[in-house]
Amino acid sequence: MSDSRRALISVSDKTGVAQFAEELSRLGFEIISTGGTARALREAGLEVTDASEVTGFPEILGGRVKTLHPHIHAAILARPDLDEQRQELEKYGITPLELVVVNLYPFEQTVAREGVSHEEAVENIDIGGPTMLRAAAKNHAYLAVVVNPQRYGPLIEELKNSGRISAETRFSLAAEAFSHTAGYDAAIASYFNTRPETGTGLYPERLNLSFIKLQGLRYGENPQQEAAFYASTGRPGGLAAARQLQGKELSFNNLNDLNAAWEAVLEFEEPTAVAVKHANPCGVGSAANLKDAYSLAFEADPISIFGGVVALNRIVDGEAAREMSKIFLEVVAAPQFTAEAVAVFKVKKDIRLLEVNPAGNRRDHFDIKKISGGILVQTIDRQPVDVTAGEVVTGRAPTDQEWAALNFAQKVVKHVRSNAIVIAGKNMTYGVGAGQMSRIGAAKIALGQAGEKARGAVLGSDAFFPFPDTVEEAVKAGVTAIVQPGGSQKDRESIELCNRHNLAMVFTGRRYFKH
């Protein structure tokens, strides 16, 4: 058996591979490669042995079969500590591999493209690559497997310093390889399970989820909890694709609040600002421009917004930035910031600025909640709010201004933790009652926060009124119109109470529980 040191390199992502192979060659490695990788290495001036020379068999079926051969897999799976296996290798003229450097066809990127055909998706399912990776990871006691180009530099240093790759490094590389193939297979399974031909609908019998770590977080909701931020594999969208322009690293709570704010602000077409504190909107405002929209959101709750997260659905200009810079905000997120806005915020260096592109941005289809021993999965309600499609159940219909306010209120209600009551005008919130154990409790909080502004305002509710007590409180506060899903056994009592006090009430038939 030859003492030659051999590395097999066959990669889709060719980042840094030529430099890595060059360093390996200097360290005495023979480079074995296939197809496009071999061409790229030769173009870089490196000597390469084709895999077909090792197998004694050409690549066939348009490249579908090239490394699926005993001369490759025996070289990967052999245990050189066993005499019997060493003798078998010598008998068949097989030299063990010391390094297997493989990453896979870009399946996730392929299926993420608009208009990709099923045939193209299938041709981007790698077969030989995962097989080699799993084999090499299984045999990590004797060779190293590399899937991540970021590993190239440290591995070269380790080889230069000690001549070999340590057992600890090989174990770490094997774990990374198994994660790589698991995520790859999860993406393929997800693609097939969501195809109409599969017939499984949205929820297959086995759900495979794959995420990539973007960053470790300082801690979770509290300092005693560890945390990290992961993105969906493939082509992530939403906050996972955001670009941070300034400020400290985002915390677990920042990201959680920011998600609530961003989802809420995307409900609105007109320039809108949504301020969030502890995952609930505390102030929402819409206006002809962002400065005025933010001013309304601030006016809605000038106490809670301090140290909060603000999301906006338009480009932030200098004027809006100056207004927001008057208080301390943890995060400001928007599609874009002008150069003037960035300069204004630089003075407030602790404010984190995030650019999140909503245009063409992939939004999650599913909401996932962890429970003990499992997860709950549901579709996300993306249907636009339109209370005008509801039923007027009172003698008086809402005025045009009340219709606008009712629609505004329900857009906010949709993103408030249940039980949820929102008191609003046509373009701003006056009071938000969130996360209460009783609906009347949420109503009293929202009405108390609104104060005199409740007179002439509207009330939105995320679910029906089990008793007419919420209507009673609304009447006392001077609310003039109410929107709710309806469906309570005591609906008639609430309707009659509204009629006695000339309130308009609309039933939408659409509940907005959020837990």
C-alpha cells in the first residue's frame, strides 16, 4: 500500500478551494478531483488526478455517476488499524484518503428561484457528494471531512504545525458534515412534501426543519439563559436577511420585538410607524410621511415607546430620523435609510439601525411554537384586514371615518397578544390592552390608556365578547363604533346595548388570537 497522502476535492462552492488545494500540494498531498472542480484547479495551475483515473472507470450518465465506486469508497471507509483491511487495500491497489473535501449541489438555491422546473430541481439533487460525506464522517477516526470553506485556513495551519489533523478537529468536522447532509436532505424532503403530486398537503407525517446559525447572542430573554439566532437554510428572507448599519449586536429580546414590529408594519400600505415593547405594539401611527407617522406612534404612548423597537414601511429620511433621535430607542428598522438619516443616527450610536427589504422578500409560511416534547405548526394569517367585508349588526352603520378607524384598529389588533383590545382613531392608536386573562380586563386597560381620546374613537377586539361588559365600558368611555368577530351566545345583548346608545358594531367573522 502506497504512503502517498491523498485528498479528494469535489465542491460546488469553490470559494478559496484553489488556494486550499495549492497549500495541500505543497504539503505533499496528491489532489484527486472531479468535473468542474478539477477544471478549476487545473486553471489555477495545479496538478490534479481525475477520479476516473483512480476508479478506472469514466464519468457516465452526464456526470450522475463519477465517485460511486469501491476505489473511492474503500479509500474513504478503510480502517488502516486493522490488518485484514490493510491487506484488502493492498490486494486491490487502493490508497486510503486523508482528506475528503466536498460540498453539495446548490439544491436550495435552485428551488428558491422563480420559475424553476421540477426537472432542474431533481438534477440538482446531489448523490455522490452526500454519500462521500457520510462515509468520511463515519470514518472520522482515520480521515478528515471538510464541507465548509471557512475551515480551509485553520486546517492548513494545523497541518503545517503538527503534520496531521487532530482527533478533536476530525470529530468537529464530522459533526459539521452530518449537519450539512441532514440539512440538505431536509430541504429536499421539504420540496417534495410541498409538491402537489405528493398528496401530503401542508403537513407531512415527518417534518424536517433546517436552520443555519447566524450568530450567538449574549443571552436569551434573561441573562441566565443562553441563546442563538438561526436562519432558514436556502435563501433566507425577513429579519434573517436584514443588514445592520450601526449599533451593538442585536439581543434575543431585540429580535423578538423586531419581528413583532416588522410583521405589524407590513399590514399597512400608507406610511406607518409601529412601536413595540415586549412583543406588543404600544403605539401605531399612519400619515402622509414617516415623520408624522412616527409622531403619532409616539403620541399614542410616549412612556412605553422609550427603549422600544420601531419599524417603518418607508425610506427613513433625515427629518424622520431627527424626530426619532429625540428619545432612546433600541432598534429602528426600515426598508432603507437616506445618507442624511444615517448621519443623524450616528450621533445616537447605541441605536441599532436595520435595513429590511420588504420588496420581493420571502416571508415565512408557517408559525412554529415549541412545547414540551414537540412543536406546534400553523400557517401564518397573511390575509389583508378588511372590516368593510364584515356585517353591520346594529341599527346604525359606521360613518366613513369610523370605517377607516375600525380597519386601522383591526390591523393593529391582529398583532397584539390575546386577549387584545385596541382603541383607535383613523390613523393612530389611543390605547392597547394586551395579553390579559379576561376581555374586560384588556378593555379597561386600553380605555384607561386612551382616556379622553376614547370619546369619539373606535374599539377593535381580537375575539367575541362573552358578556356585554366590554360594550358597557366602551359606552361609558364615549366609544362610537366597535368591530369584533361575533359568535358569542350573548351577541344579542351586546348588539342591543349598542343600539340603545347609538353605537355602530361590525361582525367580521374573523378572529385574531395571538399567543
